[in-house]
Amino acid sequence: MVPTCASFAQFLIVGLHGMWNHYSRIGPDTPRVAFVLPAWNEADVLGPSIDALMSIDYPPGSWRLYIVDDASTDYTPEVMNAKVAQYPGSVFYLRRERGGEGKAHTLNHGLQVILAEDWAEAVMIMDADVLFEAMTLRRMVRHLADPEVGGVTAYVKEGSHPGRLLSRFIGFEYIAAQAAARRTQNVMGGLACMAGGAQLHSRANLIAIGGAIDTSTLAEDTYTTFQTQLVGHRVLIDPNAIVWAEEPDSLAAFWRQRLRWGRGNLQIMRAFSDIWFKPGRSALLGNWAFGILWFSITLMPLFMLAGSIGAIGLYHLWTPWALGAFYVASGVTLVAYLFQTMFSFGIDPTAARRSWFEGIAFPGLLSIGVMAIALLTPFIGLKLEKPDAWSWGSLAVHAILGWSAISIAAAWCVYRMDKAGAPNWLRNALLVLVGYGPMLCAIGVAAIVAEIRKSDLKWDKTIKTGRARIPTKERPPTYSIH
């Protein structure tokens, strides 16, 4: 219930973004911007990304692109030598001969070069596969006219072409998590994370946080976001500044990516343990609303497991109360799900047309069925009487009350099937039944286990193939599960 209510509250606040913002303090500034792009074996995507950047709407000579090669073993050097020759004075190639230390170390190599010179007034940290729309940079840098702003992030949209089931799930998730939730955080006065794929910093802010990216966690983008706010600078998202990124279509690759993110968030919790729920330490990060929001999302799997255990325990200890509790909890969840889904469709209709089915199926068709059972209980006169210990009725009741936990285990099984080479059609059908949300929670459990076991920290990057596109006109796909 806690994550559900916290998430629901976020969506209720989104509407205030039109009134509570700092847009009166922005201006049409065009500071000199240095893009820094870390790359390791990105030869397939670097060329298109660089070419797309060359068409952005920004004064010529006012921006540069620094590619930092983390000792790639593919043909990245050949691609980059060609691009440096094609765009002299605009594209710079920096190569680390000793690589494998991680994304943050690679970024720091570039930042050291950039900040050693006086040229750059702002720095854009991006990923190799990210494509910028023409006006995105202008829309981001205008916020730096406000001296209180130290960092700005863009709205990252899923741009894989052709879109498939998993990438469309991710596309819907990005509507809810960025276009909606980060608007709420703007209203609250800051952000939990500036997306690592499009993270703009003023030069003054980078110097204030030490001129380098933290290398102790797997969530260097979130760590930098927290640091920025702790030195007194504001961070925000411009939802009209859009970049497009390729996301994995393999559950195995998706699992590795999100496991890294999940572990990184747990490391952030530990690294900043002295500020949680302490407004005196940080007006934003230390306030109770932000803390509840952060912990409810980061620890959502634990809340779901606790909810299932509590529901089954109530069924055994106080059977007459269990039905009422089940009805209330499921009813609240259903209302929140419907409101957030419809709100997300409304806040970005073009993206929603591509992923409308995935938005509806986000919690899983089986979870929707469980919520429907709860909705129908008052009308069908269902009475929850304690059946015999081994009856089919008892098993059904336990399955329904414990579905939150069961769905996480089921999602893990779908992942293992995909990793074992199950056909895509079977994996996709099961993912629709079990749900993308439970899959995220299964990854969250794996992240907690990995942190408890203190598994190795490494830059386990997601392999990209150059499938991202900036669509000229988004159209709803002819739907199929493939």
C-alpha cells in the first residue's frame, strides 16, 4: 500500500507543474557546451549518434563533442578517426589505453581534459546511443540562465525501431517515470536522478562537486544529482527537451541493465544515509515526502512481499477481516493503476499510441484479474471462510492473497526461461500475463541479494545495435506480440 499511495500522490501533484516552476527566470542563453560521451565497443552506434548531433539547432562553434573511448576492442577507433576528419574542430577523440574501470572513470578522463581549458561553460554528459532532437540542447541550456540551477536533464524516450514488446513496455515506463513523476519532483524542488543519457551541468556546478564523477557506486548519475543539490544548486527536468535511446529487447540484457541500476540505488541509500528524513541536512533530499517516495520505489519488492505475508497471516489469524483488507487494498491499487495509466496516456499521447497495450498490461493480466476479483466481491456476496488446509479452495485463497509475492517469483521464472533460450513468442506471452511491474520487482530482489552478498561492481554495459530512431511522425503500430 505504501508504494501505491506514494506513486498515486506523485501523479496528483503533476498538474501543479504548470504553476509552480521557475520558467520566469530562464532565458535564451547559448553558453559554450562540451558534450562528453563515454564509449566502449560502441562502433555500431557512434556514427549515427554523431551525425544526428551535427544537425542540432545551436550556434556553430558554440559546442563540441568529446568521445572518450574506454580502450574499445572493436572498430571504434576507425569510426572515430573518420568522424574527426569529417567534423574538424567539432569532434574530438580521447582514448584510454587502460580500460575496464567503469563508466565513471571514463567520464572523468574526459572531464579532466574539458575542465583543464576555459572554453566550456557547460558540460553535457550523454550515452553513445542517445539521439538529440534538434531543439533539445537549446531547451536545456535556457534553464542555466537561472543562477540557482546547476543541472538539467532531458525526457528520455524509448526509440528502438522496430519497437517490440519489451521495448514498448519500457517506453510506457518512461512516460510514467519521467514525463509524469519527474515533473512532480520539479514541483518539489529537485530531482532524484538526472538521466545519465542526457545530463547537463553548468561549469560552476561541476567544479563545486569536485570536478569529477563519483566512482564508488553503480549509479554515478544519481550520485552526481544528489551532490549537486547538496552543494545548493537546483536540478530539474525539461519535459520538452527530448532525446531518444535504444533499449534492450532481451530480458537477459534488460535484467543486467536494471540490476546495475537497482544496486546503484541501494548504494545511494547507504552513501547518503545521514540525510534521509532530516530536513535540516537538506531541504529537499531530507524531507519526509522525498524520503518516503525514494524508499517506496527502491524497496518496493520488500513492500510487496510484506503485503503478501501480511494478507495470508491475516487470513489465518482473523479470517473475517481478511476479505475486507483484501478488498480495500486491491481497490486502492486498482484505482491508482487506472488513474496513473490514463494520466500517462494523456501526458504523452504520441508515445502512448505506440505502447497503449503495454500500459494496460503493465501490472500483468493476472494481477488485473486479481484486482477484478476484489472489485466484484461486494456484488457477488463472496464470503471468505477458512477452508480445509489442503483443499483446492484453500490453495486458491492463498494464491490470490499472496499474488504480489507469487508474481515476483513468476517474473523471475520468465527471465530464466528467456535466458535459457525460450522462443520469443512464449516469453512475451508469459510476460504479458505476469507483468512488467513484477519483473522490475524481481530485479529489485536480485539487486538486494547482490548487495547483501557484496557481488563484484563492474560496468556491465548494455550492448546497443543502432536501432534507435528519431521518428518524424509517430503512428500507432499494428499490434502484435513478437
